[in-house]
Amino acid sequence: MSADTVPVTGWGRTAPTAARLIRPRSYEEAVAAVRDCGARGSIPRGLGRAYGDAAQNAGGAVIDMTGLDRVHAIDAAGGTVLCDAGVSLHRLMEVLLPLGWFVPVTPGTRHVTVGGAIGADIHGKNHHVSGSFSRHVLSFELLTADGEIRTVGRGTPLFDATTGGMGLTGMILTATVQLQPVETSLMSVDTERARDLDDLMARLTATDHAYRYSVAWIDLMARGAATGRAVLTRGDHAPLEALGTRARRDPLAFRTPRFPAPPAYVPDGLLNRTTVGLFNEFWYRKAPRARTGQLQSLSAFFHPLDGIPHWNRIYGRGGCVQYQFVVGHGQEEALHRIVRRVRENRCPSFLAVLKRFGDADPGWLSFPVPGWTLALDIPASLPGLGTFLDELDEEVAAAGGRVYLAKDSRMRPDLLAAMYPRLGDFRALRARLDPRGVFTSDLSRRLTL
Ligand SMILES: Cc1cc2nc3c(=O)[nH]c(=O)nc-3n(C[C@H](O)[C@H](O)[C@H](O)COP(=O)(O)OP(=O)(O)OC[C@H]3O[C@@H](n4cnc5c(N)ncnc54)[C@H](O)[C@@H]3O)c2cc1C
């Protein structure tokens, strides 16, 4: 097993720290990596798509799980898959789509591992219908700090501590996941524009239940009456009968376009108030006012940025902060205030999305709760960003909301208990299960998880 000391960052490329990066190729090597991790402990890492410092461990070991990437068994009749935690959702799509199955939940990139999907209890555009990833996990095998491998089933404290537990209860080795049946690999998509935030929220509230997938891109640079204007895209997997004769020849084909990557060096400041303002204006105007039933590929609908390798370089050396929070139903005024503040601060954000979450899942540190979630990217070099986001954290916490740990690299620990009421249970379980802190990360040290 190689173990070079290298700088490790999240997808936002802020706060890099040096760690021994170990890539086990067998369960035995994974057990040995944890056993021999040393005083600074270890943290499992998937494909490093968490934006912040969740899969980093300064001075310790980071265990790259992508070498454990076997799909062990597929039940093509019942729609379940048993696979290693290092398998990516991209790989699962390649293997499962020809059999008429799709992953039950996908985030905005398919380049995440099953272990990372469980560790962050990820959500997708179907959260209001299907909940988060853990709702579809039947069981997993977890290597705990004492070196034991435990089979963990639903409805147990260890299951609920691990789903959303950011890799801190142990290392997931394998998982069994329930899948979503599909007839085709195309999506049938309805698009509409919303003229402002009120209009957007009214549309989402009135008709979201009619769609399996729903999300809104929101223009956070628009001012005045247009504040919060948005493009709403909603849809479902296209049935076979929606396809034309040509597409019907291979209805489950999985096509993934690939564009050139940005250069390794992109000057800071490329994404600024002017360029992002122009982009947002173009993006809003380009969208149809209302269109129904457009057929789109899975990758165009779910993962448009995956076609551009290393697209995160466009933020320059400073990287980007992703800020994602949720506030409950009834807290619409808080959402309005935050959107107004982001607009007044003129944060140059071109990847801002608003979504309505459905019911929560039981993970103790799982992020989604019923309500409104807004995610926005901001160049980390924006002057005054730290203080500004601290103020937003306070606004979110005062509204009973929370910030998403998988995106975080900067929050202070004092608001965490208010945001995550099961934090005490999580800490107590970790203290019992892992008294020496074998599993630890930059995130867990910063937030005293
Ligand atoms: C473009 C983009 C879009 C995104 N969209 C969404 C979205 O729509 N919804 C959403 O929820 N998230 C979204 N994310 C975040 C991403 O889905 C999560 O951060 C996910 O956890 C990343 O998985 P990963 O395999 O890259 O894990 P990493 O980023 O490497 O690790 C994430 C966490 O999982 C833990 N982990 C990884 N493997 C294991 C394992 N085997 N056992 C135990 N713990 C493990 C790590 O310790 C860490 O705490 C997005 C990220 C990007 C870059």
C-alpha cells in the first residue's frame, strides 16, 4: 500500500492540509490502514467531492476507498445491488442502466462513491419524493475503530449515526442499496421561468408533488423586482412510449459527453460580479418561458458539469465556498432575508439552486429536513466573505435551520448543536465506539464532532 504525504483538499479547493494518503486494494489492507493509522487518526475518503474539509485529516491518514470498487451482486428482479463502498455512482449507472435500474438518489455529480453518499447522506432533485440516500440503503458493513467489521441494518443507532456521520463512526466497506426501476435512460423535462422568489416558491409549493425530480436555478445577482428570479426544471424518467423510433433501438444507452478541461492555471477573479452578472442574465433569458416534455439525457438533466473535467479550477487558486442551508416550512421570511442579503452583498454566484425538501430521514447528522434549501457557490477570495457567512449562519440557526456539513469548510462550532439536535447522541456514540479517536478529520476537529 502506498502512503505518500500529500496536500488534500475538498472540491472547493479551500483549506488544503497534508496527510498520508493510503489506497487499500483489499479489505485486509483497509483493516491494516486503520489499525496502523497513528496518533492523528484516519478518515475514509471517496472521490473528494465534498466541497469542504470532511475527507481531510491534517497530519494523519486519509484512506482513499476508490481502490475497493467491486460490484458484488445485482438482483435484477428485485432491484438491489451489493457493492464496495468505493464504487462510484457513475460506475453503478454504467452497470445498472442496461438492466433497467437507476440509482435511487443522485447528487449534482455522479462522481461520488457509495461510501461518500452514505457518509454525507446525500440528497438529490427527488428528495421531496424519495428522501435522502440512506432511505434506500438496506444495510452496510462497517469497519469500526476496534478493528471489527459489523453488519449494520436499518433502525439501529449505528445505522442512524453513520448515515450523515461524515465517516466518523467507521469505514463503510460494502453496502446493499435498493434501486429505482427505469424504462429508458432519458428524462422527460418541463421547464418554466419564475419572475421572482415569491413566484418561484408558489410554483414549487403548488405543483412539486406532480414531479419525481424538481430543482430551480436561481439568479442571485438579479435586483429590484426580479430578485430571486429563477428557471425551474422538473421531470421524471421518460417511459418507453415517449421515445422516437431511433431512440427506441437502444432505450437504456448511457451517454456521457466530455468537453475539454479548463487549463491547470486559471487567473483569480475570472468569476466576478460583472462576468457572473452577464452569465446569469444570459442563462435566464436563454431558458424557455414554459416548455413541457423535452427529452434530455440523464447526464444533461442531473450532472451537466460532469462533462467538464476539473471544472472547479475556474474559481482560480483561491477556490470556492459552497454554502448550503435549509430552513423549515414557515420560515419563508428568513429565506427571503437571506436571498436579499446575498443580492445586496453582490456575491457572484452562478451555481445557485433552490429546492423544497420532503420528509427527513433518521440520520442523526443527516442534513435534509422538510423546508427550503438554498445552495450557492461563491469565490473564496471575495472580500469579507468569512464575516458575511458567519452572519448568514446566525440567521439560519435563528430560523431553526442548518448548514450542510458536506459543503462546509469554515463554520464555527458554537451554532452546531442548535442546528443538529442529535449532536449529543452522536458525540456519545463516538466516545463509546471510538474512545481513542481513530476516526477523525479536519471537519471533526474544527467542529468538535
Ligand atoms: C458538483 C457537485 C454537486 C453536488 N451536488 C450535491 C447534491 O445535489 N446533493 C448532495 O447531497 N451533495 C452534493 N454534492 C456533495 C457530494 O455529493 C457529497 O459531498 C458526497 O459525500 C461526495 O462523495 P465522495 O465519494 O466524493 O466522498 P468524499 O468527498 O471523499 O467524502 C465525503 C464524506 O464521506 C465520508 N466517506 C467517504 N467514503 C466513506 C466510506 N467508505 N465510509 C465512511 N465514510 C466515507 C468521508 O469521510 C467524508 O466525511 C455535490 C458535490 C459536487 C462537487
